[in-house]
Amino acid sequence: MKKISISLGIAASVLLFSFVASKNDDATAKSIHKKAITLDSHIDIRDDFNTANNDAGKETLDQIDLPKLKRGDLDVATIALFADPDRPSPENNEIARKKVENKFTAIQRWVKAHPDKLTFVKSTSDIGRLEKSGKHGILLSFLNAFWFKDLSTIDKFYKDGVRVFGFNHAGNTDFSGSSRPIEAYGDKANVGLSALGEKAIAKINQLGIVLDVSQLSTPALLKAVELSKAPVVASHSGLKDRVDVTRNLSSSELKAIADKGGVIQVVAFAGYLKKDPTFTEAYLNAVAKPFGLTPLKDDPKAKLSAEDYKKYQAAYLNFSRNEWRYATLSDYIDAIDAAVKIVGIDHVGISSDFNHGGGVIGFASVADAPNVTAELLKRNYSTQDIAKLWGGNFLRVFKEVEKLAKR
């Protein structure tokens, strides 16, 4: 009996120690998360964001809303003014412009409705004041310039508060080639930076906007990094060494960005974090095959009837909302580990691509942001390193961009 009692006593002590250690780890992670400036560098919003039926001041199905921001204690949400790729035409260009304008208006309404909790941030100084205000900062970005080709539009975006700018999503633009050219639109692969793109980079540097090189073709990215007088960011990119798709960045691209002082914001997007045949098959079965489509080769809008196109969009939306189920937080931190090994801790950051397929199990919305901090702590990242990943590195680039614009 004595041996059994001793054994039980030892087991109880081990359990108690584990419990106390776990509580201490949780407290440490919460403290680190609270003190760091936490910034997600790329979040999308859907077309119905903050509408009557989808009030972002309340809990919604979206991956960002006010209650989730509070639970996640996320200091800065970088929200993209983004229009889905479409075949350039006067009609489609106007549709895209209106979509971007409507998103901007919806975000403005959201911030205005909650002045005690939300505020726009347009500079590193604004971000530095967030701790005292107790508010969440909304930093505006822009992505996918297929629908215009005049530099005055960039001036307007700057006036509206946009401080991060990317030329491409899927599909080439008049500014640069995309890492995912759309064959149905007549796009060619490996298109570089155009003369207009070169002028745009000069404009972006002059204004004090952070140049976003995510989703550019390799030649366009390398030329953009070379021409930009300021460091650049890849606001939502994966690593090609881990998943070999054109959307992800090669080690040489990562190093080019880092060598210029820039930052790669590793994206928590399942399909770009690990090779999973079930993910690809699920997408094809749910979104493409039912409509006889080949991704990036077919133009759904042109090929499908109006009724089937609506069904296709609904199928894509449903799949997009659930893509986070195909990878875990551990997979995501594995990618961050890999990026740090390639370019160093000073050139890596965090992004989600929420509401456009982003997220993983454990980081499925902005509410789960503290889980990222806790997992980084488990991987033995220091408090300083976690602060760099969460926002410090991005803010360093932003400050350098601002300094260059003032010269």
C-alpha cells in the first residue's frame, strides 16, 4: 500500500506541476500578446461586410468583426480594398471600382459607428498612440489594379488613407504580371513590371505607401524590389520550398525582399502551407467540376449562364469559409520557422488572408490571434522576437517608407 501511495503522490505532483506550468505559460503568452503591437497585414472583407444583414459591430460569420477583434486583442487589422479578378473591360472595370468604393464606405461606417473602439491609422505615429487610446486600428490596403491604369487613382487611394498597395491578384494588370496569370483572359506567364508599373512605384515611394509584392510574377517582383527606394513587404505570401505553387515565393525571392530590408508576412492559408491532395480535390469537387471549369483557364463569368454563375459564386464562398479546416496552427508556425531560417527574424511577419480562404485550425479568425503568440512561445521564440513577428518588423518598414517620402 505504501508503494502505491508513494506512486500516486508522485503522479499527483507531476500533474500539479504540469497544471501550474501550463497556467504560467498561458499567463506569459497573454502578457506578451498584450504588450506587443499586434498587426495582421492582410485581411479581406466580403461584399456584404457591415451591411444591414451583416453588422460588423456584432458577431458574424465573417472572420473579422468587432467582438472577434476584442477577443483577439489585435491592435491593427490591415483591411484590403480588393475587387475580385475579372476580364478588363469598361463595364467590368466600373463594377470593380464600385465594389472597392462600397467596401471603403462600409469600413468608414463601421469605424464611425464605434468611435470608442475603432480608429483609422494612417501612420506609424497613429499606430503608436493605440495603446493609450485602447482602440483597434484599421489600416487600409489595396490589391488588384486590373481596373485602372492612371496614377491619379493611387493619389486618391492615399488621400482615402490607403498605406499599403499591391498591383496584382490572379491575373495580369497594366502595371505588372501576376504569379497566377489567367489563360482565359489572354494572360501570358512571367510578365514583368511595365513602364507604368515603374512609374507607379516611384509614385508610391513619393507618397509614403508601403509597396506590397505579394502575388507578383517572379520577374515583376524582383524588378519591383530593385526599383523601390524603400523596403517592400509581401503582405500575404507562402514559401515555395514548402508548397511548390506559383503563388508562393522562392528562397531567392524571399532573400531579395530581405536584402532590401523588407518583410515577408507569412500567410496562414492552408493550401499554401502544406501539400494536401484532399484540399485540392475538395476544391475541384466543390467549386470547379460541378460547373465544368478548369481553374485559371476558364472564365466562369463568360462560360456559365447568369444563374449558374451565381451558383458558382455561392459554391466558392462556401468553400472559402471552410478552407481553414485543412491546416493547423502548428503547420502555420512551421512555415514561419522555415522563413526565419531563410531570411532571419527581422524579415518575417504574420498575416491571415481572412475572408478569402485564409485561416487554420487554431487561428481561424482574428479572435484566435493570442493562440499564435502562445504557439510561438512554445517554439522558444523570445518576447522580443514575437514582438517583431507580430508587428515590429512591418512597422520598421513602414517607418522607413515614411522617412523616404519626407526627403
